[in-house]
Amino acid sequence: MQVSSRLSAVRLTDYYLGGAAMPSRIVESLTTTPVMSELFSDQSVLTAMLAFEVGLARAEAGLGVIPASVVGVIEEAGRAELYNADALAADSLRSGTASIPLVKALTERVRAIDPSAAGFVHWGATSQDVTDTAIVLVLRTARDILHADLTRLESALYRLSEQHAGTVMLGRTLLQAALPTTFGLKVAGWLGAVRRNHARLHAGFEEAIVVQLGGAAGTLASLGNQGIAVGHALARELGLRYPEAPWHTHRDRLATLMCAFGVMTGSLGKMARDISLLAQNELAEVTEPAGHGRGGSSTMPHKQNPVGCALTLAAAFRVPGLVATFLSGMVQEHERAVGGWQAEWSTIGAIVQATGLAISTMVEVTEGLHVNIARMRENIDATRGTVFAEQAMMLLAEKLGRDVAYKTVEEAVRESIIARRDFVDVLAGMTEVTGVWDTSLLKTLRSPEGYLGMAEDLRRNLVSEKRREPSG
Amino acid sequence: MQVSSRLSAVRLTDYYLGGAAMPSRIVESLTTTPVMSELFSDQSVLTAMLAFEVGLARAEAGLGVIPASVVGVIEEAGRAELYNADALAADSLRSGTASIPLVKALTERVRAIDPSAAGFVHWGATSQDVTDTAIVLVLRTARDILHADLTRLESALYRLSEQHAGTVMLGRTLLQAALPTTFGLKVAGWLGAVRRNHARLHAGFEEAIVVQLGGAAGTLASLGNQGIAVGHALARELGLRYPEAPWHTHRDRLATLMCAFGVMTGSLGKMARDISLLAQNELAEVTEPAGHGRGGSSTMPHKQNPVGCALTLAAAFRVPGLVATFLSGMVQEHERAVGGWQAEWSTIGAIVQATGLAISTMVEVTEGLHVNIARMRENIDATRGTVFAEQAMMLLAEKLGRDVAYKTVEEAVRESIIARRDFVDVLAGMTEVTGVWDTSLLKTLRSPEGYLGMAEDLRRNLVSEKRREPSG
Amino acid sequence: MQVSSRLSAVRLTDYYLGGAAMPSRIVESLTTTPVMSELFSDQSVLTAMLAFEVGLARAEAGLGVIPASVVGVIEEAGRAELYNADALAADSLRSGTASIPLVKALTERVRAIDPSAAGFVHWGATSQDVTDTAIVLVLRTARDILHADLTRLESALYRLSEQHAGTVMLGRTLLQAALPTTFGLKVAGWLGAVRRNHARLHAGFEEAIVVQLGGAAGTLASLGNQGIAVGHALARELGLRYPEAPWHTHRDRLATLMCAFGVMTGSLGKMARDISLLAQNELAEVTEPAGHGRGGSSTMPHKQNPVGCALTLAAAFRVPGLVATFLSGMVQEHERAVGGWQAEWSTIGAIVQATGLAISTMVEVTEGLHVNIARMRENIDATRGTVFAEQAMMLLAEKLGRDVAYKTVEEAVRESIIARRDFVDVLAGMTEVTGVWDTSLLKTLRSPEGYLGMAEDLRRNLVSEKRREPSG
Amino acid sequence: MQVSSRLSAVRLTDYYLGGAAMPSRIVESLTTTPVMSELFSDQSVLTAMLAFEVGLARAEAGLGVIPASVVGVIEEAGRAELYNADALAADSLRSGTASIPLVKALTERVRAIDPSAAGFVHWGATSQDVTDTAIVLVLRTARDILHADLTRLESALYRLSEQHAGTVMLGRTLLQAALPTTFGLKVAGWLGAVRRNHARLHAGFEEAIVVQLGGAAGTLASLGNQGIAVGHALARELGLRYPEAPWHTHRDRLATLMCAFGVMTGSLGKMARDISLLAQNELAEVTEPAGHGRGGSSTMPHKQNPVGCALTLAAAFRVPGLVATFLSGMVQEHERAVGGWQAEWSTIGAIVQATGLAISTMVEVTEGLHVNIARMRENIDATRGTVFAEQAMMLLAEKLGRDVAYKTVEEAVRESIIARRDFVDVLAGMTEVTGVWDTSLLKTLRSPEGYLGMAEDLRRNLVSEKRREPSG
């Protein structure tokens, strides 16, 4: 076969010595968005790593730790486009961290400009200082992207809920028709969860976006008594907060942020599950928007697939396991871990990109969702009144006691289903009911609007809830 | 064989019809503490479920929704000790929720006292209202238990860190000797993480401890226009907060709390890993306390096993997967889930109990930890000065430039290891070094106290950090 | 509040010293079956642990390693009912394994009968030898229970598939109507997966059911040169296989078996998802059997909830995280792990019980499933022929080329949906179609039986596939 | 800041419409090897997808389903290098599968060569047929790569074990010195697990490497009565097996294979944990090979980091969560899933690459491992004889009974540790011992070789165990 023959040509004895990693965009095509993949791209990550090195040089020069003349050289050499991502990735695999080859390459480039400056590159820092601060810088940008998308999602959900405040539909429990509710309340429930998760993400970012500077063993030893001062200056250079101490093996801040992503994706998954269920042909209550290549089938012209929901659900399947990985990896040895730390970067990348995809996908789905109000009503009607059984039971209970009422209603429901007759008609004909019942009550039992309880009040509670802590 | 023959006697055709679940305390013996297992015991959970039913009756009677006379009857019938947990558990499995059999049993008991009251049991509520509120009540007690234990753990860590502010030890990265640090700083790092996690747990509890009352489809329909008022009154009865709306299929608050448990257990796992590594015979820097049956071996009298660390690490292995389960289960359909919800109770129970075990175990380990200060110093000495290589390199770099310095030091280290000679002696004899070096510098290079950087400042930052948001 | 006040009375300072764990059957009520909970009950596990000790004594006496007179004493003392599970569980938590307290208690009991025999209890074995062999004995019984249930499930699925070989229904992709298929093929797909998983479980059990006997460090040192002979004799006593070496920290056999459980539960979850979706009111193609307390709602008399599917799906949510825990825990240190091993017992218990519940639940669901053949046909009809769009396209493609055919059919589908007209009627009226089309083809397009492809052949392939390796 | 300012320039409103994904090799640098990343690269995956389309055309032409003339055109158009992976990945995200844009692009390219052939591209197949078969083809190559690496790993482990059959070292339980063992036995334990996992991987591949061809709803409807024949012919073209039926939503074969990867990675993680622990300075029993950029520190010239172990442990942290994702995703709806399927590709890619990295890394570590035999002996000596406590106890037990023996030995151990005296000397001086003890026994107690039990027999069992089912 073509594939295997091509690959079997690879000389296995060679590859232990390294070589370039190949792009795998197709395999990863359902796991990220263009903007998210740019955020975790080689250029973006190199930019962030070099921002650390430049910021460190500035901070140290400002405090007289290294000569001021070095800064310009490191800035000149510290542009991401000067570096070969392929080679760096290959060398990362050898050294166990991307920092070692990058610092080496940066040092060579600095040396080429000014040999006397080379010795001051990365002064007093350790590899993990670079990679941790770089990921924090990447996460800060993720925060801004996600904030914009979430704001947009919340607006779309708000509008949808307001618009359908009075749209009556079936409430469904265990996938069975339960009682009437409103589509406005359903959407408000989604909105409430998104808002709460947005606030949590914001809080998680606030806590996690702190600089890392600890030196080789987290004591800042090679910076003498200026270590903390350098840390503060570096934080200022990068616009980050300086924490009370280095956090090389204390990953609780990042873990908490990853968990916030996990919970967000869970809530979006619930929303996507609901929409994909409502979009089933037999329900046909909503349809995903079809724009820009969405939803078609290569062989079935009649299909309008809920692709956005599928992608969001895929994220909701993937993120829990990734969060578990991050949590497992928290068990990190002493002052630098052997395994737990090395598992983090790709896990963070996968979690953030999956969640970013889920959010932006649900923006598109929500903004363009088609709602079939008539069909929602038809699906209530198709239950032949059995969804009013609880209401009938509550009414009858006042006259007959709940036990007799429950049994009477249960029998009427059974008869209604078997004989395909209207539940209220059946009920009205039962001997237990005759005498305790009058016509006006019967009318109530046929109107879903009459059995919505506090749906609208609850909906307003949810949509008017002020979002806590707006970010940015 | 005994086991199989005994069990093969079970008539398989019978068991589909139910039967009592058997206690499995031995299999679960390493997953909980006595107080935690009491918290999730049948009596505790029944008490919480019945507290909901009694509270609901009180709330509804107060608002005139049900007759005031009913309350006393429900209170009388609502004592947990009246119910058979075995039978209820068996029936739960049939009905898919513990609420249905309990409400049925409660109703029968109420009927036996006052037949006219029976119809008002559970008025307007749905099964999930009971179980969700019950788990919230259980979690509230968990909060108090954990808060007490965490406060004790923080105190023990604080004392240990203060006591060892000046205790010099090896910092280790990738399990290799790196630079000197202090045991006080190491402990302060553990303390910082515990405190941050304590604050997160507190915030998570605050958010999650809300009453559930939504009725059959989350609209409170069967309570007419008094649904929200009943909700508020019920919340007051139970001392809980009433949220903006029911949350039957929006599990983000519980999920966030479960994640906070996950991150806490991760941090404790890191601490347990560190301690178990330091306790290795070859390091012998710390020893777990041996009291009350801890740490012995049935066959090896010389063993002092780090059992507390093992139990905490076991929790850190188990909780991430459980958190993933909770996050996966968030994808819940419409107004009541088919699967995701039913997976929650035991998952919450397992997470809370595992974390509770890890916390209380680390209290015991920390309070009784034996620290061998002399051995910490010996382990530094055993590196023959090679841990001062970075320091030597930084000093030489000022004279020789970093490149020459790095190579010189690297060579000295190699020679020191191969010839088992003292690194500083080797270095002092190298031609590159002679001339740039003087005796006072050499002394510095032999004193770990002279290369601790900001260890004490960082330690003080960590221990003095005021804990955010004290709970309770 | 009642709950918290009751629990706040617990004196926290006390509980570090132990105390009995409390049964938590209600919290665990949806995670096991009666027979499975009996299998993992204290009595069952104690029986298995004592079977190891008795078997070891017999084996060693047979080889002259210990005096023959000891055997009877250990047998007499080795009856499970003599031991207090509460106390043993409490002591397990202290010593980090259930073996230490049990061996101690057994020794005391032996001593009480014959002091000279006491020294020969547990001769040459280590704690993990007991617990590992005990869990293997428990798993062997699990194998038999599951084999019986799986055989029953396969029979029920086989009958259901045969019965509905000709029952036409909608095939659905991404929850949208795709093409006709048969219910018989759908059921055969479930059956195929169950059979493959049954074979994998069988193979996993075969591999994992091996005795553990390694002594303190896995060298059988304290048995001199008779260690392996004792191992073989012990294996014979217990009816187990003796592996090539002890496996204290090599958990790949157990891990593989746990994975087989995980895959089984995934396949059953797929089946439960399908059934719960088909049971939605709007589809109404199947209904779960309602027997023995299944499926009712406390407040809604019209509900028939798919409780069996919900329980199975709950298992499918829970097991993946548990499998991940087991795999994480495989990273076990040297000759006995600190954490990974201690995490295993409850994880195995949870996986096996969850899968056992899922299997027996699906037996019940399958054996009693109500199938609504008429409704399956109606749901096809309700698509107004659009599910024949692919067929129309394939037919037209021969005349018009696939591109024109696809566009023509796509337009007809759109018109059919918008105008709520029959697709074939619309198509027949389109100018592109007139002339290339005749009446007989139109008839085909309205008959789902005419577009089933190889459904029946594939179904027969699946149901006739001989199950590999029947167990027991 | 640079990073955020650059990215904030992205116009968020645009990106919903797509755009190219960016390579993220640096973030992923520790998750794959060059050969593995090539296997999952765009070119490799496109090659595999196009192999399906070409194979399908050949198969169908051979059976007269499509014109023979079409085959050459599709072959010409079906070369991977003709396609733009960026664009395809972007369109995949829109359509929810990589197949739709590729089939479209292939069709256009075929049309450009021969318009009449365009309609026969992808004839009778559905999108999932392409992607599933493509991943199977990729997995087949993975099998060959991994088989070669595993064979090499097994050879290296075999040689290492043979070489150190007589190398005595400490056995350690719960990270504490237990009894003597041999390094040869330890290595043989690793080898045994690798071999068993190799056999399982082989079996998993055998089962999973089957063609997918089901058409739109898994009935092969659009191929009339030739569907199964086409399937067989396609399988022959691709050198795959044809299963009994399509498996669009039955993922148990792939899941089982993914589990086999998970168990393999767990066993390798155990090996890496052991080695990294033995490499600690204080033990210094082994050292990872340092070649090709491995193990250095940017700032600490004395460090030799166990980078290979760190990478393998990182894989062992990551894979369990990924396996859980795959298992969760098995719950797939009806004939094509909405979410579960879409989560698979990247999960498979991540699992296979992580395991491939772990295997090839452990090849390098094993082949170059430095073993310090002298140090192993020194570490035994450093216990001052306390590791012979069990042996002493067993010997004394014969004279004094086990209880008295245990207490006597326990006291001697305590004295030995406190007084830093030799355990045997202490024991020899105790009154209980004098009289029952003679000189020859004392000698035995100082020789680890005298207390190895069956270590060598067990080692030979493990290394001579014939590997089951060699692959390829």
C-alpha cells in the first residue's frame, strides 16, 4: 500500500537523533479554530518565549544586574521570525523543554551581534521560567479572545431568550414529554450557565496570569539579593502580576483555570445536546444555521446536519479527560517535576483550543438558530393532553385526595395512549371525575399557557442577573 | 472454591427483582475516613432527604399552600431512623432515584398517622428536588468538616515552616540535586497551595450550596404563582440560598466545586510525593509519624512505610478520573438527564471522601513529621560541592564570560564526579581559574547558606500571605 | 439544621484514631446490583482473603514448609464469619492495606486455638500477596456472574434481531433521518458489539486470574528454594494459574481486564443511548418494559421513563474515568507502590459493579422491549419521501450525471420541506426529471423495503458470527 | 505587549468563516517523534484518504459498478501532493469531517481531467467510510513502526537482564528498603510487561485493522446488491480485512486498541519511574545515557537529567485521560454520532504518538543505560544490615517462635538505627539470641546473595517466556 510503503522507507535507526515534526492540521481540524491555532502556533509561542527573554534583560538592566548595553542586542536578536520552529521543536524533544534550544539559539544570535552580550542572555533564569511565563502570556491573549466571543454568545442568547419569552414548548425529562415550558426559559438556562462560567473563567485567568521567575531551584539564587526585585520589574515589563513566590511545582492556579475551561465546555455541551435533540426530524423544533459549508451531506441532499452541535459535543467529550490529565500531572516532584510538568503544554493547548472552538461554534449556532414555534406547539398537541396529567392530578387531588387522584389520572392516561383519545376527554368521562369537575377547568387543561408556573419569572431572573466581574 | 461456590449459589434469575445491597467497607477502606463515611452514610443521606420534605411542608404551610396541620405529621414521620435503608436502596435501583421510594415510604407513614395528610407530602416537588437539595445539605456539612481540618493543616504547616526557616537542604529538579534551598521554603510552598485551595473550596461551596426546587419540569408549575415564594421559604427553612432558577440540568456550580476538590487533592498529592521521596532510606531527610498502627510491615520489622503519603497519593490518583466523570456527565438532556444526572451521587461521594481522607491524613503526617536536619546537610555534602557549580559559574562568568565559565565548570564537575574529589578543590586547581580566584570566594562556594538567594523572603511571603475568605 | 447539627457533634480531634466506616448504600444505590454488591461485600472479600491464607497453609504443609498440624487450626480460624469487618476496615485505613489487620486477627485466633501454630500463619507471604489474590478470586466469581448475564443478553438480542429482520425503520445519522434500515440490523449491531466484548472480557479474565505470591520483595526469599513450588501448590489449592513471576507492580493484566470492562460499558452505553432516543415521545418506536417499579414518575402519571437506559448510561459516564484512574495508577514504584496500588481496590470494585449493573439492566430492557413497528413506518412516512433523496440521486445520476442529479434532488427536497409536499411528487414534476423517469421507478422510491441495500445480509453476518471462546 | 497586540489585531468577526490552521510544533514538541508526526501529518492522512477513494474506484470498476475508464482518472487525481492541506483543514471544520472537502476537491480535479468521470468519485460511500478507513491505514503503519521499536526494546531489555542476572541491589517497597533482589530480575519484570503489552497491541491491531464501507446509513443501499462484494474488493485493494458489517457507531475494536496503547504506556511509565528514582543522586544506581542533547541543564553544569524518563512519564500522565475520552465517546447515536465520532481522530493521534514516543524513548534509555553495580551494593550496605531483618526473623522463628522472633528483631533494628550500629552485631549481642545462634548463620545474614530467594528462577521465567504472536 502507498501509505505503508512510503513510511516503511523511513530508516528507523535514524530517527532517534531527531528531525522535524510535521504539521498535522487535518487530524486536528475539528479541535481548534483558526484564531486559536494561531494563538498556539510556533510563531506565537516563540514570540511569547522571546518576550520573556527581552523583558528579563530590560528588567535586569534597569536594576543594574546586567549591562544596559545588552538590552538592545537581545531585543534585536529576540524577534520570533529569526528562528526555525522545526529545528527548535526537534531539539526540544531531545532536551525535554523548548527553552534550552531557544536560549541556545538566542545566545548564538546575540553573540553574532555582540560577543560580550552573549553571556547575559537568560541571566539568572531557568528553563521553566521561560516556558511557564510564555504559556501565561499566551493564556492572556486567550482570555481576550474568549471574552469577546463569550460576550457575543451572551448577547445572542439574551436576544433569543427575550424573543421567545412566550414561546411554549414541551419540557422533557429523561427524554420524555413532561410538562409545558417556554423556549425562552430554556435559552435563559443556557445563558445563566454561560455567564457563570464566563465569570469563573475570568477569575481563573486573573489568578493564573502571573509571571514565573524562580531560577534553577526556585530560590532566585543566581540573582543574589535582587531576585525579587528582578521578578517585579519583569512582571511590569510583561504587564503581568508577580506572585508571592515561584510556582514551578505548584500548579494549582493553572489547574483551576483548566477546570474552569472544563466546566464551560460541559455547559456548552449541554446546550449543544439540547439543540441537536430539538433538531431531530421528529421534533423539528429548531434547525442550525446552514451557512458556509455547514451541515450538508456528501451523499444525502436532504440532510441538514447539526455540525456546530457535533463539534461542540466533541469538545465536551474531549476536555474532561484533558482536565483529568492536568490534575494527575499536579503531583510534581520537589522543585521541578519529572513527567508531570512535561505533560502540561499540549494539554493546556488542547483544552483552550477545544473550548475556544466550542464557544465560537455556539456563537454561530445561536446567532443563526431557526426556531419553529408552530412545531413546538404541535409537539405539545401530539401528546393528546397527557402532559396535563400532573395538572389534572393536582386539581383532582384537592377534591379526591392525591392517592385517588393519582390513580384516576394514571388510568385516564393509559386509556388515552392506548385508544389514541384525548386525555381530557377520557378524564371527563370517568366516573370518579364526574361531579367534581366543571367546564372551565377542562379548558385550562388544554392550554399549555395555563400551566407554565413561574417560567417567565425564572426566565427574567436568569437573563437580568448581572454578570459578575466583567473582564478586560 | 469457597468464594465461587458460595456465590454461584445465588439464583441469577432472582436478582433482577431487587434485593438489598451489601456493605463493602473493606474494599472501600482506603477511600474514606470514619467521619466522611458517616457523612455519606445511609442515615445521613436519609436525614438530609427528609429535611427537604419537612422543610418543604413547613414552607408551604407557612404560605398557605398546604394545611398547617400537615406539618406536624410530616415532621413526626420524617425521622430518618424510621426507614429501612436496605429496602430504599434496592428500590432506588428500580426507580432510578432514591427519592421515589423514600417519598412513597414517607407518604405511607404519614398516611398511617393521618390519612388526610398523605396527599400533601412532597407537594409540588419533583424527585430531583429532593436528591439535589439533600446532596447540597451533605456538602454543607462537608464544608465545615473540611474547614476544620484545613485550618489544622495550615497551622501545622505554618509551624513547620517557621521552625525550619533556616534548615538548609538540597533543592532537587527532575529528581537530581540542583541547588541548596531551605526546608522552610519547601513547606511554605505546600502551605501556599493549601491556602489557595482552601479559599477556592470555600468559594466553590458558597456558590454550590443552594436549594433545588423546580417541580416536574423546572417551572414550579404545580405551585401556581407561589412557586418562587415557596422556594425562598424552603431555603430559609434549610438555611440555604435560593438561586435565580432551578438548576436540574445546569450542573456548573457542583462541577466547579468538584474541580476545587480535584485541585486540592492534586496539591496534597504533590506534598505527599515530596515527603515520600524525602523519606527514602537513601535520603532519610524526613520520616512519617508512626502512631496508631501506621507504617509497619507484617514481615519486615525494619520498615517504616510512608502510609499517610501512600493514602494521599492514592486519592490523587483517583480524584482526577472522578472529576472527569463529573464533567462528562454535565451534558444533560433538556429538563432532566438520562444518565448524566444518575452518575453524579456516587461520584460526588467518592470525590469528597477521597479529598477528606487526603486532608486529614496530611494533618497527621504534618503534625508528626520527623525532620532530620543533619541528614539534609549530609546530603548536600555528599554532592562534593557540585551543587555549587551554578554559583561558581555565575562568579567565573563575571571574569571569563559565561561561555568559558560554563565549559570550565562543566569540566570541573566531570572530574569531581569521576575522581570522587571535591568540586571546589578541582576547580581551584584548573588553569583557567588560577589568577581570577581568591580564597574568600572559595569559602562561599562551600557554604549552602551562602547560596540561598531569596529563599527566606519568598518563604515569608508565602507564610504571611493572608488567607482569603475564611469560611464559616 | 438537623444534618449539620448532628454531624457537628462529632469531635474532630477524635477521628484520626479510627472508628468504623458506615454503610453508604443509598448514595451507591445506582452503581451496583444486589449480586454484585454481595460479591464485593465485606463477607465476600474476607472469604477470599482467608481462602488465600488457608490455601497457603495447605500448600506449605503439603511441601513440608510448615507443620501439617497447623492446617486444621488455620482452617478452623479462617472462617469469614468470625471477623469483624468494621474493625478490620478501620484498621486497614491505619495500616494502608486490609491484609495487615486481617493477618493479625487471624494469627490471634489461631493462637487462641493452638499457640504453636500462630507463628506459621501467612508464612512467607506479604500483604499484597493476600489482597491481590483475593481480588483475583473475587474477579473469578465476577466472570461467572457476567458470563451468565451476557449469555442471556446475547440470546435476547439474537431473538429480537431475528424477530425484526424485516422491520423497516429510519436510519439516522447525526440525529437526522438518513435512509431506511431495519430494526433487526440495528439490534444485530448491538449484538455484534456485545459478543466481541464478551470474548474480550473472557480473554481478559483468563489472563488476569493468576495467583499472587512473591513475598516481601517479589523474590519469595523467605521460602528459600521452595518459593515457586509453594506458588504452584497454592495456585492448585485455589484453582488458579501460577504466572511466570510475581506481579506486585506490574498491573498490565488487571489493567487490560479493566479496559475490557470499559469497552463493554461503552458499547452498552451506545445501545442505551439508541433505545432512550427511540423511546422519545415524538419517535415512540420502542418502550422500555415497566415492570417492578421501573419508569414511573412521582408526580407525572403519564411518564414511562427509560430508567434502565439511564442507569446504563450512568455506568457509561462513570467507567471511563475509572479506567483512566487504573491506567494512571500503573506507574508503580519498584517492588511495591506508594499510592498507585492503594488506589486499585475501590476502582476495580466500581468498574466491575458498574459494568455488571449495565449488563443486567440491558438484559431486562432487551427481554422486555416493546417495539412499535407501525410507528417506525410512520416516522419514515413523515419525512414525505425525503429519505429517498439519495436513492433518487443515484438513479438520476445514471441519466443526468451526479452533479446535475444532486442539484435537482436538492431542490426537490427543499421544495418538499417548505411546501410540505411529497418529495417524489415534487421531483416527478421537475423539468429536469420529466422524460428520464418512469412510473415504476417512482414506486420504488416510495418503498423503504426497496432501498435497504444489504441490510439483511449484514444482519445475518452479525447474528450468525460464532462467538469466540465461550467462557466457563 | 507584543503577543497580545499582535493577536488583538485579528478581526474576530472574520474568523467564523474559516481560515488556515497554523502549525503548533513547539507546543506539541514533547508529544510525538518525527516518524510518528510524519505518520499523522497532512500528507500521510491525505494519502490514506485518497487510497480509499482510489481503492474504491478500482473495486467498483472491477465489479462493473462504475466504468473501468474512471479508475485511471481517479488515480491520476488521487495523489496527495495535489491537495492543499490548509484549505482542506479549514473546510473540514465547516463540514464537520475532512472527507467532505476532500471528496469535493477530488471530484473537481477528476472533472478537470474527464467531466464524465466526476460523477463516479466516492460512489456509494459515505464520509465516515473514508475517514475510518484512512485512520485504519494509518494505524497499520503505526503497527509496523511500533513493532520494530518494541522488538528493539525487548532485545535491549533482554540483554540488560542477562547481563545483570547476578547484580544484587535493594528491593524497595513503598520507597523503603525491603530485601535484596537483583537488577536482572527488575529488568526482567519490565521486559515481561513490555512483551505482554506487545502481544496485546498486536492482537488489538489485528482486530481493528478492518475496512469501513457502509454507505450513508450502514446498509450499503446505494450499491444495490453489490455492496458486500464491493466491500470485499475494496478490502483486497487496501490489503485489509473486511468485517462482518460496517462499524460506523460500533467503536469497540478501536477502543480496545486504544486501551492496549494505554496499558503499554502505563507499563513504560512504571519503568521510567523506576529508572528516574534509581538515578537520584542519593541512590545513583543508574544513569540515563546523555547523547544528542539529552539531559543537560541551561544553568547547572552538574546536572544529568533523566529526560527520557520524564518524556515517558509525561506520556503516562497524558494517555489515561485520552483513553477515557475514547471510551466516553463510544456512546454514539444510531447510525452516525453527533459528537462522539468527531472527538476520535485527534484522540487516536495523540494516544498513538504519545505511546510511540514513550517506546522509542525507552529504547534509547535502555540501550544506553549506565548501571553502577558498586553503588547498588553500597546502598545495601548503608542499611547496616537491617534489610536482613526478615531473614533473621525467619531463622529465629524456628527457634523462638515467630512472635518472640519478631519482637527481638524489631528491637535489634531499632537499636541499629538509633545507635548507627550494624544490625547483625546488635542482634548477636541480644540475650534472646545468644545460645540459639551460631557463626555460620551470622555470615549468611551479611550476604545479600544469600537471601535472594528464587530471584534468578523468576528472572529466567520472565526472559525465556516466548513472546506470543509475533506481529508482521
